[in-house]
Amino acid sequence: MKAEDYCKKCPECGCADKNIDIVKVPKKTEGIPEDVLESALESGKLTIIRCSNCRHIFEYSKDRKMDVEFKRICI
Ligand SMILES: [Zn+2]
């Protein structure tokens, strides 16, 4: 996800707030890009960018550095 996309509105509900959730790698890995899944399996953790309101998934992320960038731009 590009930096400017973090402030985009949710296509489902129009909410601009997002959560970055770090979760365990699910058994069902459908929809997760291969390279993301690979690094998620390595670390055992999956980073998901979700709508704070309706939980729409924007992106599965493998780059932790974007957390910092996200805060800098949106807060
Ligand atoms: Zn939403």
C-alpha cells in the first residue's frame, strides 16, 4: 500500500480510519499474496490493514516500516 492510500476512504462504508492488526497466520490463507504469506509464515505474524468501522481488509502487509509512515502521515 502506498503512503497516500492510508488515508483513503473505505469502499464499503466510507470510513477513513484504519487499524493495523497483527495476527497469527490463519489456516485459511486465501486472498493473501504469496510473498506476504511467505514472510508471515517466517515470522508467524500477519499484518493486516483493516477498516476500523466495518473490518474491510485493505491490504495484507509484509512491510513493518509502513506502520511508522502511516502514523506520521495520518495523525
Ligand atoms: Zn469500512
